[in-house]
Amino acid sequence: MIIRGPETVIQGIAKCENPFGLAQHTVANAPDPVAFTGHVIFVSDGGAGSPTLAFSDGTDWIRADLITTAIAIV
């Protein structure tokens, strides 16, 4: 593991045994995508008002909707 400033850089595969959380953003308060190229955020009202993940392409936050349920929780 390499630690640089406030970031932790992991070279290789990172494995997490439990779900991990992301800070919640709204469309109105999402950070500047230019400053966060390659990052992922959780947008609580991003997919037509529904929660979605989004990634920065360096210009915009791009919705990463799957359009369908990835895992059905019964």
C-alpha cells in the first residue's frame, strides 16, 4: 500500500469483505467533475430523481445506471 497525502493508493486488487459507503450528493451539490476525473459518487436524486452512481469523465458526471436490478433483495 502506498499512502500519499490524504489519499491511499492500492496497487493490485483491493478486497472488501463488507459493503462500503459513499458520501451522498444531490444533483445540485455534486462536486466539480473537472476536479474529480475518474472518481465515483453516489447521487441520491440522479437517475430521473432516483439514486444512482455517477463517474466523472473530466467534464461531466456520467450516470452509471444499470436500468435493471443488479441483485434482488427479498
